[in-house]
Amino acid sequence: MDTIKIWKVVNTDSQQMDDVVAREAPLTLFVNDIELVTLLCTPADFKDLAVGFLYSEGVISGVDDLARISVNASKGIVWITLGDGVAFSEEEYHRGRAVTSGCARGQTFAHLADKLALPPLDTQHRFSIDQIYGLVKQLQTGGDGGSLYERTGCVHVAMLFDGDKILVFREDIGRHNAVDKVVGYSVIHGIDCSDKAIMVTGRLSSEMVMKAARLGIPLVVSRTAPTSSALKIADEAGMTLVGFARGRRMNIYSHPYRILENNNINE
């Protein structure tokens, strides 16, 4: 976060004052000494972002696929060496690179979608309405205050929640990056996400929902709305999608049983 001078104008009156802005920087990811991708991101939690990106894209299936991780934060470079037996083809991944609907030049390897086909989520875990409202309330402060989201209004947030507390809180200028940072942390630390929820500030597009589904998260909550493709994926995966979660309001788009009691569901 950087401090800058601005001129604030209200009606016809102006005043020079200090303000803060979020930093943006490139992160280049090398896999087996091959340059795979450069992501524009908030320069923090590089290791989480790199591992989360590889997991979300199907390059790795878990922490055991990683032999070595080296991070040079000052240069914005992460080197990852995959374990023996982990298939990786530079030509295959670069051929399928596509620009997504994400911020900060969101990219995905579109031709790998068939490899990421997942079975329905194997969890019936439920959350209460009040737990969701509590999660929404914590969004502005990140649980303990001083978040970039609150101070700059310039980044996206992704939070992993166990029903009682926030387990992982990550911010980034890109909504995909914020989720990948949560994914990466969860993979590295072996977090079982089958009874967890994730809340994000950005819209729920198909690739955002796929990231959560691949990690086995049964509930995804957003301050904004899902797309039609995201709804289709969530419905088929057995995932509950919540949008427009603000204050004490929310819209449930799929599998409402995970939040509502049966007698409150009108088909």
C-alpha cells in the first residue's frame, strides 16, 4: 500500500490530502524451470498464489506433487519444481491459455476443462443463516481490522470460513488471484474444505466456482451475482451459491437446503 497526494472535491470545494492506494506488481511463475505465466497481482502471499494457481488449473493435485518452491519476492518470481511422476508439458499448457472474465488479465488453460471435471461434492455440511450474516459482517475488517479492501476500496477479498471463524483471509487486485491465494494456502497446509465456506467480493463466474469446487468447498458466498455458467456448475456439483450477501440480506441460487431448514424452502 502506498501513500499519495490527492485533491478531494466536494461540490465546488477542493482540498489536498493524503490517500492510500493498493500496489500492483507482476508475478512470474516458473514450473520445472519453464516460464508458465505472469500474473498481475497484489505483491503479497506469492507462494499461496503460485500453488493455488497450479492447483486450480489442474497442474497439481495436492501438496505432495510439489518437490521444491523458491520465492524471490523482490523480483516477483516463484520457481516450482514438480515431483517425480507429475506430468507437465509446456506446449500443452501454453497452447490452451485463454483470457478469462477476471481482473488483472485473468488467464486459464481452457483446453484442460475436461480434465477438471469433478464428481458431485461429497458433503452434506450445513451453515446457519446467522453464520452467513456473521461472515458478511467480518468482510469489511478482515476479522481484526485494517484490511486493504476497507482502506483502499481497490482490491478483492477471499475468506475461508469454518462456521465460527475466518481461517484464511487474502486480498488481491484480481478476484481470481484472491481465491487462488486461499486455495494455495489450503493446499499447502492440508486444510479439509468439505465443511468450509468461502466468501468473495467479486462476481461468481464459472472459473471462480470451479476453483471452489475443485477444493471441495460446499458453500460460496459473494457480495455480487453469479453468471449462468457458474450456476450450472454449482447445481451439478451440489454446491450452494449465495449472492448479494450484504448486511442481513442474501440470495440463494442453488441447493438452499445447506442454509435453510426444510420447512422454509418453497419449491
